[in-house]
Amino acid sequence: MAKIIYNGEYEKKAITDQFVENLGGMLEKDPDVIYLDADLMFAFGAGLWDLGDKYPERVIRCGIAEANMVGTAAAMSVMGMKPIIHSFASFITRRAFDQIFLSGAYGRKTLNIIGSEPGYKQTYWGGTHMAFEDIAMMRTVPNAHIFDIVDGVQFNKLISKTVDMKGIYYYRTPLADNIAVYDEDTEFEIGKGIVLREGNDASIIACGRLVTISLQAAELLEEEGIHVRVVDMFTIKPLDEALVLKCAQETGAIVTAENHSVYGGLGAAVAEFLGENDPTVVERIGTRDEFGEVGSEAYLRERFGFTPEKIAERVKEAIAKKKD
């Protein structure tokens, strides 16, 4: 059951620290858990280096060799190990997609893949590092699961569950400055979205970094007498089709919001499903046929339309198109 604590404040403990603590517990409890990293140990801080010293045979630094890391992890899966692997979202998907598809999914292996700092979160690393296409790529992998993470509670609860499950699990997650949404007692059901705010005029179905921004947009709209439902669709594949249909039928207009391209991402998944089952007004917020660029987070959010004000405007446009 979801226990929502959202009030606009940031998490008391960074998602990086939460993950390192959780990983340490998994390594201690289960000798089959193994962690591999593609030269980004620093991203999770000193605690991960300490785990490397404590478990030198199970916290492995693979260097800038993402494809090799995925192949190695797939081989470890054959031996009964439970690999968790990490690199930036752009590198772990673009550079290693063939290995994920063939050595991982086609070979019926088990991989928990962490793609960190997706989309505009790469800020000053620029367009070469910004993954606005990773969801689209991973949606084409048969039977893969895709999560877009909101906060540390969600990330650690889910990965603690999937590390013991069979299959391919892809996590796109930010590493810092996350607004707290969920209480530590929350339990997440894979493939089921969570309604964070009720409303009947329209529904915003969001994922990842755009969830809290969408909540802020709903607050702005409330001041104008517009009541908007906000859904955290943290599992993009498999999509919670029942909840999408419910939102469409009860509110008559859907706005999707994602830190990703509208091509092949959450918005595409929602529009595809509704197009085949219950045609509904759908406005999709995301990048459109463009690369990322260098800039601050504030600049990039404005540049790509990821602000509460711009989301609120798109919601009003969707409502204006609703059927009588």
C-alpha cells in the first residue's frame, strides 16, 4: 500500500546513500548478489567504495566497458548469481543494447540494470550524455520491465524485490536532489501505477522526475478551479492499462509527462493503448525529435517544457479538446 508523504520537501537522505545502505544489506544477506559498475563508482559516493573494499569479489569495477560488463553479468547469471549493474542511462542502453538484448533477454538471463541520471539530469555533461531514448529502446526488449524512479524509497523497495526475480529489469533513476513522495513503509506492486492526487477534469500520467513537477502543476491548476488527477506510472512496462483506461473514462483527457522523448516512451505507450481500446484526448509532454544540450537543470526544464507552468498550460489545452 502506498503511503504518500509529498509536501514539496527533499528527501532527508540522498538516494545514493539509501542505495549504498540497501546494497550493503543485500550483499551481507545473500552471497549470490553481485554489483558491477562501469567506471561510475563515484556517482554513489564513498560508501560504495567502502563496500568494494569489504566485498572485493562482489563489488566489481569494470571500467569504461559497458558491453563487456553486461556480457559478464549475463554469464554470472548463468552461474546462479544475481547481478546488479550500473552506468549512466545513456551508456548502459545505447552502448550495450546488443548485449542486453541477446546475452541478457534472448538468453533468458537475469539482470538488474541501473541507468542513472536520465534525460536532462545530465545538465552540464550535455547532449552526449542525455538519454531521451532509453525507454523506447528497452520497450522493444521482449519481457523486459522498465521503471522510472521518483525517490529513494521507491528505488530501493523495488530493487530489493527484483534482485530475487528472474528476467530483465531496467531502472532509470536520478541520483540526487529528489523530492520525497513515499513513506518508508510503502510497498510497490510492479505494473501498477499509483494515484497521488484525485481529480475529475483531466489526468496527468507522469513518471520519474516529472512526477513531482506534475504535482506542482496540479496545485497551480487547483487555484484556477481545475481539479486534476496525478498518477505516478513508475512501471512503464508492463503498463498499468487498467488504470490508464480508468483515467480516460473518468476524466476524459490525459496528459503524459516524462523526462524522455515522446517517441517510444510513456506517452507513446499510453497513446498506443488508448488508440486501440478507448480513443481519448492525449497530450504528450516530452522532447520531440531533438538532442539534449548543455545547461543547468532549471534552464533545461524550461527549454524542454518540464515546468509546472508549462504542464498546467498543456492540461488546459487537453481539457479544451475533451468530447462533450
